[in-house]
Amino acid sequence: MEISRKAAQAAAVVGLAAMLAVPVLAQTNTNGNANDNVNGTTNANAATNTNEHGRRGKPAADPACVKTAVSARETAVMAAWDAYSASVKTALTARKAALEAAWSLTDAKERHAAILKSWKDYRNSLKAAKKTFKEAKKAAWKTFKEAARQCGPGAGAEDNGQGADSEL
């Protein structure tokens, strides 16, 4: 009888999982404080930390601490966006008023100069708003990273999202 390729792969995966699980299942220590050897003695070098553990036995990040740091970061980014949006709206309003005033001028040279000035002022306002927003975003992420570092190892998993904010 021929075994299908999928069945053979599944059997191999189950066998591998069993080989990896046997040593783990053989450990009967449930309190994490001491390991009993075959001869009944206690291993004095056993870990005594009863906190949750992440990868490779390192203490995991405190989720409540990271949640607080994330909340502060997100609030700061949203506030920066609100300020940026308000700055752009102010620039647009000023541009509108300046262009309307420029087109009210009867002298062509004065009108041309006023139009150029209104667009230049608008570009400068946008440039300043973008710079301020970028700096505020950067500060929010820096503060987050410093706060997350205090939460334990593994708290930096949020760092990968910083690139997504660069598209704002």
C-alpha cells in the first residue's frame, strides 16, 4: 500500500513533535523552584524566578506596562496629527485670504508679487507644520521606547510599527 506524500509529511511532523516533547514531558517539576535529580538530590542552580517567561527562559515583558506605554505613544501621535491638521487648515485659510486680496489689486505688478508671496508663505507654513509633526512623532516613539524598555525584554515588539507612521 502506497502512502501519500501529505500523509508521510504529517507522520514526519508528528514524529518530530513527539521527539521534542518527550524531554519536556519527562520534567515533572511544576513549581519552577528546584529540579530533582535521578538520585533524589535537589539542583541548587535551578531557576527560582516564578514570573511568566518568554523565549529562552527570559522574563517576559509586563503587558500592563507595555499597554500604558503604547497608549501614551498613540495619544501623542494623535495629538501631533491634530496639531498638524490644524496648522494645514490655518495655512489654507491664510492662503485663501492672501490670494483673494491679491486678486483684488488692480496693479498687475503688485498683484503678481502678492500672488507669489501668498504661495511662498503657504509653502513655508506647510514645511514648518510637517517638520513639527515629524519631530512630535519621533519624540512620541522615543518616549515609548524608553518606557517600554522598563517593561522587560520583549516589549520592543512594537518597534516594527514605527515605519508605518512614516507614511503619515
